[in-house]
Amino acid sequence: MFIIKNVSVGGKIANIHLIGNKVSKISYDLRENMGVTPTFDGRGGVIMPAFIDMHVHLREPGYEYKEDIKSGLQSAVAGGYSAVCPMPNTNPVCDNQYIVNYIMNKAKECKLARVYPIGCISKGMRGLELAEMASMQKEGVVAVSDDGMPVGSSGLMRKAMEYADGLGLLVISHSEDKELAKGYVNEGANATRAGIEGINRVAEESMIAREILLADALKTRVHLAHVSTANGVDLIRWAKAKGIKVTCETGPNYIVGTDDLILDYNPCAKVNPPLREESDRQAIIAGLVDGTIDCIATDHAPHSMSEKSREFATAPFGISGLESAFSLCYTELVKSGLMTLDRLSELMTGNVAKILNIPCGEIAPNGLADFVIVDTAAEYVIDSSNWFSKGKNTPFNGREVTGNVIATIVDGRVVYKK
């Protein structure tokens, strides 16, 4: 037996008794079994099911100088995550069972967060023929996506959605029309002020519309990654009202950031899809509050600082974010009064588990002991130089936030403590 003591459950201080990786009971008698059982002191923090991130980039194999599986998982547990889903745009790309097997074995060696890989939709992410979805699924893939290299062919996307549906796999769409997405930032007033070529929001919205209409016609599921525009939210709201099987995510970048951040030419604010305008940010928040947007995923995209120190046009897209996600979201959404902490937990954990059909922590007898303990009063300033991730690239350095991770428990084991 193991006891997580002195944690807040429903506003009351309790001890969580574990046997193996399961909860045996929740006790409000704080003296029970004390002195005879190993304990971990939660310091009065709030305990919740640990977060699940369905959209990260662990970079291994091929780009270990940006991130590797171990550093990525260290970053994940420091951010309160018990499970992550790495995207397939590695080198070689994750389009076959052997790469999936490699990722799974490396992750198991780390004994940190769980890993549920996402495989490619198409071989080589070239958009020409379907990848070996069935064999990848047998090795542990829970979804397929050509993230970063969206499927331009509507015919191939139809085949992918039909084939994946037959396997019970989720298709995740990186909604971007590459023919329309030739710039570096959001096309608008700030792009003009900065003199940087912009990407029109239609590049994202037209592909969102395509995926919705395909899902409707085929009666299959589709999940839309990193939604960033007001019209995108409206399209998804319309689709859900019609009963179309669409789910979607947004990220902390679009909850707290706008394209004002590009005005100092900091390449750490360069991300795809780009940071949008304040009206888009408010629409994203409204979609989270009313349930149009199902979950929050970081799109953790670590790069070396030598890459991110290039001039804006040649620097790579991406923001590193596993270790700042909870604090940014808590500050913007919960501390502000826009939603409860329980609702944020649904967005960062419960809804993700339902979409992917994977287990998550549960604070109940026989529940899986995957937990995060947070200090909702802690105030600090984001400083990525202290992160476990190799990727220090964030435009949110120096931002004052509230809410911090005290500890992360995975499978009944304390894998991170502050």
C-alpha cells in the first residue's frame, strides 16, 4: 500500500490510499495507516486525474538534438501529463510497425509517462498512398495523421477516413491548404506592420470545411487539430449541431497568445497555424466554454535555439509548451472565472481519454492512479531555461502565471515532484 496524503479532494483534505496502480480508498481520517505505510505529502494541493496530451512532437527518431523521447517525457511529467501522443513527423516518419515499435520500447525504458503513438496517414507523409495502418495499430498506434504535411488529396483523405474507421482508428487532420499557406504569420494588420508575409485564415478554414463534409458524407469520425480561427469554431459548432462526428482541439498558444507577439520579430512566436487576432482568441475561449472545442492539446514543438535564432522567415514553426500549458490555461480560464477547475480537467484529461479511448486517472475506488497535484495559489514567472525539455522556444517567457504542478503520479508511482 502507498498513501498520497494531504491532498484536496472536492475541497476537503484527504488521503488517497493506493494498492499497486489502483485507488483502494479515499480517507478523510488523516491519521489512518499513518506511520506504517509509505506516503507522499501533497502539501494541501488539489489532486486531479493527470493530463493527457494528444498532440506532441518528441522528435525521436531523427531529430534528437531538438528533443528525444526521454527529455520529452521528463518535460511531460513536469507539466502534469501521464500520457502523450507523439506525432509521426520524425525521421524516418512513423509510417510502419517498426518505427512504432521503436518508439514504444524507448518510452517503456523511460518509465515516465505513457506513450500512445500516432501513425502516418500516408506512406512517407507524401499524400500518395495509405500507410500500413493495421500493422501500426497492432504495435500501439491510437490515431493517424500527416501532421505538418496535410493530406491535399480529397480522394486519399476519403480513403483514409473509411479505412481508419473500419479499424476503429481516429483520423486527425492538420487542417491546412498548402496552396493558400505561403506565409509565416497571420495575414492581417500586424503582418502588414511587421512587413512579414501572412497566411490567410482561409487556408485553415477551407480544410476544416472539407473534413467536416467528408465526415458527414461517410458517417465517420474526424478530429481537427489546433483550431485557431473564429470561423473555424463556427464551422465546428455548425457540424456538431448537425450531429456530424467531429471533435477538435485547440492549444494554449491560441488561448493566451495573439499576433501582437510577432511585432518584436521574435521567431519563438512563429507557429503553425499562426497566432491569430484578439477576436479569434476570444472565439476560441468561447468554444472551450460552450463545449464546441473538446480538448486542449499543446502541439509541443521543441526546436534548438540556434534554429529559432534565425531571421523570422527561415526559423522553423513551433512552440515548446508541455511545462507551461497548465499554468497558462489555469491563469487565463480558471483564475479569470471563465470556467471551473473541473471543466479545465475535462478539457485536458477526460475528454481526451474519451476521444482516443484510452484510460485516464480516476479519483475513486479502483480508479487508475494517474494523478497530478497542483498548487492553484502558486504564482511564478515562466522561464523556459529551467525546463526539462530541450526545446526552450516559447514566446511566453517572462509572463506571470498562477497555478503550478507539485507532483505527477503515473501507475501509482511518483514520477515527478517539484
